[in-house]
Amino acid sequence: MTSKQTELINGLVSQLSEAERLFCEPVIEYLLDLGYIPQKQKKSAYVVSFVKRMRLIAKIEYGKKYETDPAPSLIFWLRYSAGGDYSQKFFAPIIMHLETYRKKHGVRMGEFDAARCCGSCRGDSRFYEYVWPDGTKDRWCGASAMPLTDLTAEDVPEIKKHIKNQDVFFEGLFAKDLEAIHEMKTGKYKIEDIINELLDGEAKENALDFAAWLRANKFGISATSNGISWKATFKGKTVCRILNMKNDWWRVENYPYNIPQKYDELTEKINELIVKENMQDVIWKHMTANKCRRCAPNFCSKISGENPGSFAGFTVKLFGREFVGLCKYNMYFDNPDKRAVECCKKICELKKQSIINNLAMNS
């Protein structure tokens, strides 16, 4: 470790009680032995995250998250969705997330299709799973770390087991990263090759049509460095992303509905075009696919003004309809049909013209 990293760890440990140190010290040592780097996060509490190759596996948070908290507390955040048997303590945060979602939206999370997840697992989707007493099963996206509390030295062996399982999974993803980056740099495949290999039927037809239109209209198409998506660019600016291609399903990330809804000139022009072309129903149909999965509740709750513990997505009003529990970012066109693809094309064309105008103004 560097001197700053040592100082960071010591600054954390010095605040802990003896019982908390008995838990944290061996866990920190194990994380460091596996090659994870401690990083300070700027929050009201003292937070040290542990990251390797840009993937966070754990973070230790100590302090008062809110002024109303009676005393500082220790929260150990861990990503443990790679598998393994859990004790009841590890199910508690999963249940909390699932119940928060149900109270917010009035429905269960359900066993949502792996293809609809965020994609960071590279086609090998991992979830936190819980089976309710009635036998029904719910899943939560495995890309986020879960908050664990009331941990003691007796929990260290199980914590290490889950860290090891997750680290092995991360190493497998890193190997896929290297392969994807190599293939991208050597130009051994194009998006059309991937579409033909991974998609079938109407999904393949629509995806090939969209890719052909992008090329014909001078958009560049390249694989992203993470190996899970493709981006279309114009003059070096990203216009949309194509991702999660699998069997009869694919996704386009394109429409900027903006949170908070302080529309810029481009978004207003896009909305005007959608009304002019009578495509509001296309947007309404696909808004429901962009549900919040609480990947960053602390970040998003600052925008919404809600408590991070109860945050479960944003409310968005578009073309006379209200949608609740949505992600902050661009809307996904999930498995777009021909009409939705046409909508994507029109949005891309407007974004292209916006880039041309901005370049002209700055020249």
C-alpha cells in the first residue's frame, strides 16, 4: 500500500470500537491480499471502498449518515451475488430491497429476465435471490453491493468465503474484458457479425436494419471497452448504445428524458418530433422497461431529496402520462419493433444535427 492508503485505513480503524476492529482488520487484510485497493469516498460518513480493475467488491462505512442518527455506526457493504450459501444475516438486505420495491410500486420485483439486467455481468447474469415463505422467488440485480450490519468476528469466515467467490467471478469477467478489448482493437468482428450470431427472427432483422441505417448516415459503430455493448458516434460524440443482444431480444439506449426534468434544447426538440410523428405511444411502451434497481440509492436520493433507505426510483411525466420508479438515465428501447427502430433513427438524426450545430458555433 502507498502511504496515503495506509493513512486511509488507519484513519478508519482508529474510529472503531474493539469489537468492530476484530471484524474489520482481518477482512481488510484479506481484501488487500487479493489485490483490492482502498479508496476514500466523499460522504458524510467515513467510507473506504475496495476496488480492483474498476470493480468495487466492498466498502466500509463508519459514522452518522444522518444528523438524526443517535451515534456513529458501522456498515459493511459487500457484493456477494456470485453465489454460495448465505446465512440469514446475508438475506436481510436482500429482503429490505425487495420489500422497498414492493411498497413503492405495489408489485413484486419478480424473476425479471436476465436479458433486462444492467449487463455488467457480461452475459453471465448474477442475482441476489430470495424465496419467500409461500415458495415464490424474487431476484435483485447482483451488480450492487449490499449493506450488512451487526457483524462480529464470528462472521469473518463467511465474509471471506463470499469475498473469494465474488473475486473468482470478477477474475472471469476480467478475462472476458481482455478478450473483448483485443477483438475490438484488432477489428476481428463488426456489430453485424454479433447480431447474426446472437439474434434470431424479427429481432435480428430490426437490429441489422438499425445498424445499416447508422452506417449509411455516417455514424461510427464500435464495441465499448467493457465488451458488453456497442456505441454509435458522430464526430466522436456518442449518440446511442446497442447492448444485451441475446436470442430474440436486444436493447437500444437512446431517449434522454432527463432527471431532474429540466429539458435542454435538444430534449425539447426530440419531444416535439415525437409529438409531430405521433410516436408518444412508443415512448410510453418502453418507459416501463427502465425501472430503478437501486444501483446507486445514495447518489440518486440526493437529487430526489428522499431518504436513501426508502429511495426506489424517480417519477417522470411524459406526454400526459406519469411513470414511477424509473432510473435516472436514458430510456432503454427494449427489443424495439420496426416502429420503435424508426423512432430511434429520428432521435439519432436530431442528436447528429445538434452535434453539427455545436461544432459550427464553437468553430
